[in-house]
Amino acid sequence: MRRLTFGVLLTALALTSQASAQNYPNRTIRIVVPYAPGGGVSVLAQIIGHKMSEITKQPVVIDNKPGAGGNVGADVVAKSAPDGYTILLHTSAQASAGPLYKSLPFDPIKDFAPVTMVIATQTIICGSFKNPATTLRELIAEAKAKPGSLNYASSGPGSSLHLFAELLKVSAGVDIVHIPYRGDAPMITALIAGDVQLAFLPQATGLAAIEGKQVRPLAVTGRKRMTQLPDVPIVQEQGVTGFEEGSWNGMWVPTGTPPTVVLAIQQIMAKVLADPQVRERLLSVGQEPVGNAPAEFEAQFKADIARYAKIIEQAKIPKMD
């Protein structure tokens, strides 16, 4: 009798899960961006959110929740109903949160179900026109000549942009002071103003600032030069190793979301990223559309947790509160 009752319960749960996926979505979807409006993640959210709404015939709202290197927005999603209607769109900083913070209001692995990697991207190391350095090699020489006198900006403590800059300090043997901001937009504003001399920028916002002649490109991360910046050398060409890998943006939902709903979101995103106009817009700023399966993204996410933990250890970055 117990086995029969348990079997009936499993069947009911499976049918409920299938019904949830078949009916998904039937109301407004919220994409939480854990950074300030105007930054690279926010721009990406607007692009994919618009197409997602077209495909699903449901409203998609972008909800910016900046703070604590993305942890404020991530916590909002972790504590949301596991029904697929609240989605976190975050950078690879989600992978560094665990190794970097003393404590978090959420568990980056246990409290989230990975959905898909949305884009893979390189980053651009940019300098201020108010600083004389025209290449990364020149800026490193300046930093070595004047230890502690230069500043670099990040989009927040624990962000991939913060960790890449710390890795640069270790790899190049320089002392540059970290100035954190609440997202890409204020970070770039500070770089334009000359309040900081260096910043790792996401491709989309970095290219826009470069094309607007607001910031100076010094180097590009990755294994090859960026198509949009063929004259800008990669980091390795300028005598610094450790920057062969790029970054990414991905989607998560709260743990407990039915697997069929997680898969439904991934399949919607695959359609979004296959749209010719969306692909062209993303590729034009060097962002490679991905849209892979949840299991594949989960494997990459866990691998990057180990990768960032190593960077944090190498750079001797103290655990943050």
C-alpha cells in the first residue's frame, strides 16, 4: 500500500511538472539583472528580453537590483518562487561569489538551477585618455615606476572584471588600487573622467565607449585578437600570461523549479539566440550567442568556480564580508 501510494505521488508530481512546462509561460516573466541600468548585462537583458516576449507572447520585464558585486540581485532570485517566472541574468561573477565572500545569504550552487549560458565574451582592457599610456605594456611600466599611484575600476567587488584586474596585478607584478563601482555604467564614467586609469570592460559597453572615443583600448583578453579591434593586441602579446580565457553571461532560476520548466526556458532562449537579428546584434559587439543545455552550462559553471577560486588564491584577495 505504501509503495502504491508513493508511486501515485511520483506520477502526480511528474504530471504536474509536465503541465507546468506545457503552460509555461502564461504570465509576466521577470529577468533580474544584478547591476545598474546602462551596463553590459542590462543591455543584453533588453535585447534578449524583447525577443523573448515576442516568442512567448508574454511581457518580459527587466528588474535591475545592483549591489555587492551582483549578490543583491542573486539573493532576490534565490528567494523567489521556483516557478520559472523570476530569472537571474548574471555574469561569471556568480561563480566567484562562493570563494570570495566570507558568507552569503544564498548558496551559489544549492540555491540555483543553471539554465543556459547566454553569451561567451572577451573583455577589453581600457585606459583613460587622461593617462599617457597607449598600450598595456606602457601602463604596466608606469605602474611599476609609481607603485600604488594608479587606480583601476571594477563593476563591483567579486565581479569577473575585479578578479581579472587582480590577476593582472599578480601576473605583471604591479600595485594598482581597486576602486569598485555599482555596475558597468558608473565604472566607465569614472574611466572617462580620469578618476581611474584602467578598467576591464565587457565587449558590448567597451566597444561602444571605444567607438565614441571616450576610452582607449590597451589590450584584449582571450586567445586571439578581437575582430572589431584588429589592431589591439591580446594580453599575452604584451608579455602577460593568464588571460587566455574569456567570460560569459548566464541564466539561473531558483532551485526547486521543475526541470521541465528549466528546459522550457532554455529552449526559449535557444530560439531567441538563433534569431538572425539578435545574433547579428550580439556578434557585432563580439558577443558569441551560446544557448547550451542546462547540464552543459552547469558543468562550465562548476569548473569556473574552481578557476576563480584559484585566481583569488593567487592574488591573495582577502575574503569579503
